[in-house]
Amino acid sequence: MAAGVVVMEFMSWGEATHRDPTWRHRSDFIIAIEIDPGDTGITTEQLWARKLDERHFELCCIPFFAYDLALGDVAEVDDDFLVRRVTTASGRYVFRVHFDNENCGLRDDVVLALAERGALVEWSSASMFAVDARDALHGQAIAAYLQSEESQGRLIYETGKTG
């Protein structure tokens, strides 16, 4: 863990964690957000962040499960350090990519192709990772690539925005 990082105790069970946050070097705090558990039992996602003041934090990781958050967004938290809202959007875009068992061998090729396109990647598990695009134009290019790969049956992807 990076020097000076403050780790808050949340429910240790049912929390998605980030092992290698994209902007670890900028991070000095860990906050969280409640997420829909679906059939996973995961109720919160920890988020590495940089503390700006007592209530505002810049996200230093690419969200795996939380929607409408992106790397670099400034979020306001409550007394339990749970995200309540984004106060300043970074303009970045998030995608989630999943591989089924038969396509897991394609992961490295896809990650390399995304890196060549300037995207940042953060792994959630052996079969899923989150992708960051720096702005809307870059997001369109990344989405076009991912859509092409999905149409070939190589992966499944989604965006990190609900609207």
C-alpha cells in the first residue's frame, strides 16, 4: 500500500476492492460507494481517492461496478465516507469488459489493443477489467473497438454510464 494511504474499515465481506488502482501514486485515502449486489452479494465498492477536503475526493481508480463515476471525478462523501454524488465530472468515460471461459485467452490481445489506443485498464478479476477513456472522442473510439470485438463474440462490454 502506498505511504500515507488511510484505509477506512467498511464491511469486509461484500466489498469489491481495487488491488492496483490506476492512479495509486496520487491516492491517499479510500472511500466507498454502495452498489446493487445483483446476485453477487457485493454491496459496496472501495474507491481509491485523493482527499481534497473533509467531504471531497478525486477518484484515483476506474470503477468496476459503480455507475456514473469515472477516474478523476470529484465526489462528495457522507460521514461514513460513502459517495453521495459527483460534484465535478472529469469528462472521462468508463467501460467494463468481460470474457467468458472460452475467450479468456484473448485478454492480453485486447488489453494490448486498448493500450495502443491510449486507454487505461484496471483488472477486477481474471475475466473482467475496467477501461478508462480520457474524453468523449476517445470514448467513441474505444466503444467502436469494443463493439467490434463483441460483435465477433470475443468479449462482452458495457459502459459505466446509466444515462
